[in-house]
Amino acid sequence: MFASVIVDVPSKSVNQVFDYRIPSGMQDIIKVGHRVVVPFGRRTIQGYVMNIKDTADFDPSKIKPISRTLDIEPVLTEEMIVIAKYLAEYYVDQYISVIETILPAALKANYKKIIRAAGDDGEAAQALRNLGISGDIETSRLTADQLSVLRPHFKSGELVEETVISQHTRKKTALGVYSLKVPEPNLGRAKKQIELLERIDMSSEPILLGTLQEEGYSNGMVNTLYKKGLIDKVDVEIERDPYSGRIFEYDKPKVLNGEQRRAYEEITQSMDEKSAETFLLHGITGSGKTEVYLQVIQKALNEGRTAIMLVPEIALTPQMVNRFKMRFGDDVAVLHSGLSPGEKYDEWRKIKEGRARVSVGARSSVFAPFENVGVIIIDEEHETTYKQSDRPMYHAAEVAKFRSRRHGCPLILGTATPSLETYARSEKGVYRRLELTERAGTKILPEIRIVDMSEQHRAGNTSVISTPLHEAITDRLEKGEQTVLLLNRRGYSNFQICQSCGHVPMCPNCDISLTYHKSNSSLLCHYCGYESRVTRQCDNCSSEDVTFRGTGTEKVEEILRDMFETDVVRMDNDTTRRKGMHEKLLNHFEKDEIPILLGTQMIAKGLDYPKVTLVGVLNADTMLNLPDFRANEKTFQLLTQVSGRAGRHELSGEVIFQTYNPTHYAIELATHNDYRNFYEKEMAFRRMARYSPFYFHVLFTVSSEDVRKCLGATSHIHETLAGAMSEQSIIVGPSPSPIERINRQHRFQILLKYKREPALLELLNELDAEYHEKYKKEGISLKIDVNPLVI
Ligand code: ADP
Ligand code: ZN
Ligand code: ZN
């Protein structure tokens, strides 16, 4: 028997399966989806069994055997293997990179180099011992001096360097004890010891030492029993649970209102029919979409099926996890990037082994290894985090649709502001649209006002806080209510400028100015992380007349504290870098009733606090000015999203947008919550400019330190496309990317817009293969982004 194995070759991409012989002893063990260790050239590496067959493609006598398998059960289900193949082709990528995206990182091989002596008592072994080393040693742990002492032994072949696989964090264990069931233990009259032995005796599983300690039995007592041969010690696997020790009180299902009920019934009917439909649940903020999700999931569970719930980024929406845990308890597995690899692996296994039936997670949890899926939900479907920005550049909705077809289950795309592509599909009837037009319960939408900042300037107010916003905040402070302020720009000032020569300090690696961060007096590049200290003297002309322009969250925090003499919680990439900080800051804001929460767009999603009655957007135009055809759409979405944070409970809410473009339709229509009109206006623009959803896009980005190499590769791609595409297709570029240089890499792009190109996928895969064969070696990188979200 033979196995086709896809191998994980570090730093080299091989999109090919290799045949290996399955040794006779392993024939009943190895199945499709198993992780195996195989010889590859002179190395030993990890691979995944993709297929098992009776005959091999090559001379069977030359085929090497599989060395061993790494798991008892296969880690990849058949479904995952099919998905990997589909995604690798659709998004023009390597199988192995897709497989390693599907699986938790803890299962990936970790390769390291070790040095090994040929024999135990040769000169080389002695040389190692002289350095204080017994046995094998990792190369990276030796100093340059030590290596030079060993060098002669490599030449003579007495010392060899090998690459070996070491596994990442796997299972976590702790010491436990179990009783040996001795017929008549001799404990005399030591009462407490007899009691302890009985306690251990009664348990069918080993008991952790920690548990016994909590119950009042000391380690000393346990050791006495151990020495008397009455109990034995073992390593017990323990599960890492990021939510351990937290109590979630059960939250009863709510009685659905008319619109919610209708949505629920249509979705569950489709679930019964197993018709794999996609629904757009278009509901304004606070209309009770989440309650609909929860009840649909309950229905799936009642029928013995499972459910996948995707959210844009869990760290930003801790309240969502709470609601799921409160409804479904331990049936919920939580998967997201904030967990350690070990925690993620344990949550993943809960799903794989059937101990959790609902997953809540970010993008990659769409791969949750469930059987018999009853419903898949993508909340805030318009969010860009659902598309991975590195290879493989997949979109979670694409995977969700694939799984929905396979399991015959509904897919729900929920949002207040659908992406244009999704809404257009619902207009065509490809997706079934369900509308929730009112807030659940009795609450009404907040009133939204626009403040024209140019007018404020003319009236003499040059502060970042306009007079109406100032009044509204003051009012909330008096009433003890809370305010949320959005400013989509972190740091203190945007840039430093010399007032005598106009010089602006730029990042040496990127074509972008450095941002001033006051807290650590540094100038920081937000693209590559370059940091330099602030000097109060111009680098160019030595003048001391330097100043800072533009306002970021760090500076506004300072302004607010001075202006209102009050406490402020600031949330941006700088204050939330450490694990768990999002939740900590939000708790602080809620529990300690801090009057003002100021943040970048990370505060726009999911927050639901009863005392928040005012939302202010300090600069509603930031997103409008992005060099992206979706700039209007992003602006409308962000403004609608953040407005939805106000007045969600008993107290009614108010929203203020500060802008220099008070008549722009993205801003104007957001104040009226008028999605429909926005959709129509924006569609007219997209049709005229020939953009998505009227055209499909593929974006090619070529980058290299050498600008000529960049141009050479881009014009080659351009020629290839021009020769192969039909006349209806449009090729834009080559042109420099919006920021031409990032991290010393020059970047050029080509945008392909097309309606129908049957041969395109094949052409893209050929271009990618060519890149791997030719360009990669020359230090040129090519990114092929199919259905890009940022252009
Ligand atoms: P969305 O997900 O659309 O933003 P939520 O599901 O969070 O809306 O609902 C908003 C608020 O209304 C929540 O506090 C929720 O508990 C409450 N709610 C939802 N549905 C109902 C209902 N049928 N009856 C009463 N309250 C409801
Ligand atoms: Zn100067
Ligand atoms: Zn930079």
C-alpha cells in the first residue's frame, strides 16, 4: 500500500504530493488525513496523507517508507482535504499553506538543527564533552567560539548536523494520583490518612494533587501513602480553558418580535429542507440579530447538529462570547488569535472530539472541524477582517459557502450595512434577504447631527472638539451618562514639520512620514515599525523651529482631560497591545463608570453599554480620503456602526459627526440610516467607474528592493494578461502602489477587472508557478489577490 503525502518543506514551496510506502505494520493505522514523518532527501520532515492507494506512480522498489505517524486519529477530515484543494486553486496558492491555515498552529512541525556525534566514544564525542555537552545539541545554542572548536570534526565526518522535527506545545499535564487498591492497607489509626485514601479510592480517575490540596490534604500526606505503596503517581492531561473560573449565568431565550420571528422561521425551514441557502440578515444596529442567531443555533443543537459563528475579531467584542456562553455554556468553543497556541489546540480538540457543538471565533474558525453542521453565521459580514491579507488570501465567506453546500445547511450573513456585493446578490435573488427594520424592544435609533467644521473655524473655534459636541459632552457629565468618541488615528501628531525649510521626517524604509508618539518621545513608522527619537531640531537645516501637525488619539486624550477635567479611557493599538487589554479597558469603562471612552475604529463594533447616550465622531472624513474605491462604503459602514453604540437601552441616544464634507452622501445618508439610498448612489458610481460588483477584480502586486526588477516582472505580467484576456476585460497599470515603498520594498501593481474569463484561473496558477520557479530566487515577490478587499 502507498500513501500520497503532501510535505511541509520549510522555506520552499512544493505544490506536489509524493508517494511513500506504508510499512506493513502501519497499514491498519494510517488513514487519509494523518500527520506522518517521512524521509525527504537527506532530511526527515512532516507531511499529511492525502490519499491511500494500491499502486505507486514510480518504481515501487525506489519508494521510501513512511517513518512514523504522529497521531492516533487523522487530524484532517476528508472535508478539510477537499476544501484545501479548492482554496489552493481558487486563491492561487500552495496546498501546504492552506492545510497549515486550516489546522491549529500547535500541530505544525517545528524544525530545528542539531549536532550529533557519530559514536559515543570517538574524538568528536570527547570534544563535545569538553564543552560540557552530553548527547545531541541544538546548533543555535552554540556560540561561534564553540562552533569553531568543533569545525574539524565536521570535516572528518565524525560530527553531523541534522534537521529534526520537534512538536510545538501539545498537551499540558499535571501530577495526579490513583489508588492501588491494596486489600488491607496498614494505616493504623491515622484518621486523616484513611480518609485521604478513601477519597482517592472512590474516584474512578486519577485526582490532581492541586485538587487534593484545595480539599485540605497536604502533599506530605499524599507522599506518605505513596511511600507505603498504596497509591501511584501519573501525569494527567489537563485542558487549558481560557474561560476557566468564570461563571456564566444562564440567559433565557427572548420572545422574538414579529420581524425576528419571520427571519427565524425562514431560516429554520431552510435548515429542515437541507437546501444550503445563503441568507442576508439585514438588520439595523440593535434590531436583535444576535438573538435570532442564538435561537437558530439552539434549533440546530436540538436536532443533533452543530453550529459555527464567526465574528470579526473576538478581542474587540468580548460581549458576544459572554452571550454565547450564557446561552450554551460548555457547549461553546472559542477560537481566536488572542489565545496561546496551547489554548487554541485544546479548544480545537473539544470540537474535533465532539465535546463542544458551537464555535465562536474569528476568520480561521470557519475551518472548525465539526461534523454535521446545522448552521454557519457570519456576523458583520461586511468587515474586511474576514479576508486574510497574507497567503492564502482566502475570504471566510467563500469557505462558509463551500461548507454550507456540503452539509446542506443555511449560511447567514448578518449586518446593518451589507457590503455592496452581498446586497447586490440579494437584489438578484442569489441570497435570500431578511430585514429587521426596528430596534428590538421599545428603543428607538439615536438622533444624528452633522457639525460642519469649516463653519466652526470661521466662528473662531479651532479646537478638535466643536461647540455642539462640547455642550453635549458637558451635558452627559452633568447627568452621569457616558460618551464614546471615535478618532481613527493613533499617536499624538501625524507628523513633524520644520517651519523654516518645510522638511518632514520620513521613514527610511517606507514612503511615509513618521508619526509622533509623545508618551515615549518617538517618531514611529506605522507600516514597518521603524522608530527614532524626537529631536527638536530639523535634520535638514538645523533650525529649531519645528512643530507637529495633525491630531491623534494620544493628543485628544490630553485635550479631553484638560477641557473637561475628567477621566478618559483610550483604546487604540498602543494601549491594547498586551493580551487581554481590550477587555480590561472596556471593563474599566463600564464598571468604574468612566465618563469618556476615546478610541480608533476598534471601539465601533459590538459595544452595548446602557449608560452610553452620546457618540461623537471627531473626523468623519478620515476614511473618505483613502485611496480605495471602497472609501465611501467604508465611511458609511463605520459611521453607522459607531452610531449604533448610543442609546441601546432605557436612555435615548444622540450622535454627532464632525466633518469638513457635510454634504457628502456617505455622511449625509449615514445620519438618516438610509442604507437603501446609499446603495443606489454608490452602485451608480461603481457602474460608471467599472468596479465591483459590476466587475470582478484580481490585484497583482510585485515587490522587490530593486526597482528595475519590479518593473521587469510587472511588464511581463501585463503582457501575459494583455495577450490572454478578452476585449471586455480591463487591465489597469502597471502603476506604483499607493505607498510605493514599504519596508525597503518597491511595490508596483496591476489591477485586472473582468466579467467573464473562463481560462483565468488556469492562467493565474501558471503565473504563480512561474513566479515560484523564476522570480522568487531573484528576490522578487508576487502577490496575486483574487477578489481583493483593498485596492
Ligand atoms: P444586534 O445583534 O442586531 O445588534 P442584539 O441581538 O444585540 O441586536 O439586540 C439588541 C438588544 O435587544 C440586546 O440587549 C438584546 O438582548 C435585546 N433583544 C433582542 N431581541 C429581543 C426581544 N425579542 N425582546 C426583547 N429584547 C430583545
Ligand atoms: Zn528645516
Ligand atoms: Zn516604515
